[in-house]
Amino acid sequence: MRKGVNVSAGIKFLPLLFLIGLFSSCDFADPEILEGTASLVVDYENEQDKPYATFSVFLQMNNELQRTDIVEVKDSEGKYSWNVVSPELFSSDGKKWVGCTHLVYPDGEKIKKGRYSVLYTDAADNQLAAEVELDYPDSLLTCRSSEARNLLTGKVTENIALYDKDKVMIFYGKKKTNWRSGSDITNSYKDCVYRRMCYSTDKNKIICLMPLEQL
């Protein structure tokens, strides 16, 4: 029997800023999926421990998004499915997205590589299907944070996330050229207390979140 996992969109593991900016789109009368993408997200709490791994699935749509009833994600074996109620809907730079973050396998089972099927249902009961593929080096799930960057191949983008004392993100983007020390950062963001380096491969197929550092 296939096991199902219900996921609420209210659980947000990482900001959507990490996942925006992949493709382009235009408007048509009928809903259409332009492309789907899956991302592995590895979160390193410290240098010693293995990372906490989740995966995310997002679909780029061709027209304005309506309220979406559900997005269902299934693994290639048909053993597990994730029924995501009220998934994330957002627009950025004229691109429309629907999807879900913080997907995990039950009982600590390793996230499977390969194809996942995605079924999108909007408020008008329109249903659209797509496939996405997840791939990553196995050692990324067991290595230390200091080793993760060298496991990423191809084009790798480096960003920095800044947080206030309550660990609320106040900035995410490219590191400024004049940020050579912690005091340089606090000169720009006086409420900043923590920073975190973030690495992502092409089209955000893999996202590595390094340990939080106090300035």
C-alpha cells in the first residue's frame, strides 16, 4: 500500500527567496505548466553533525495563479506520496510559481534520487501533471559542512543570509564587496546578529545552507 504524507503549507523550512528565479513565462488563457523543478535542501546546524535534508518541488505556471486546493507529489516507485494542502503561491519578476517545501521521507528514510510525478489541482478543479527529477551526490547527506562546497559541481552560486537577534532573516543575496568583516556587515545592517552562507547549483537543484554564525 502506498503511504501518504500530508504537509501543510504553513510549515516553511526555508525562505522562498532561495527558490525564486529559475525560468521565464508568459500569459495564456488556459492553465499550463511551463516547467517543474525539484531541489534538495541540506541544512547544516554545525560542523560536526550530518545535515538535515529535505526536498522541495515547484512548478512554473503560464498564467495568474488561483487558490490551489492541493499539489500531490509521488516518488517513482509509487511507494510514497505527499499531499500538500494549500501550497505556496507566489509571483516574482513576472513569473508565477506554485509548490511546496520541507518534504521528507517518513521514519528518517533517505530521500530518493530520480523522478517524481506532480499533480496540480487549482480552485476550478483543473488538473495538470508534470515530472521533476532529483539528483545529488550521496556523500552530501553525510559529510561535514566544510566539505559540502567541494561536492557541488557545475555553476555554483554563493549568497549570504543575515538575521537579527531573533533569527529572522533581514537580508539574502550576494555578499557586498566591502563586507570583509562582521563589523562591515553591521555597519550596513545594524540589527544583524547572525550570518549564514548559502550555496546553490544551477537552477537550484541543490541548496546547501551552512551553519549559522554569530557576528
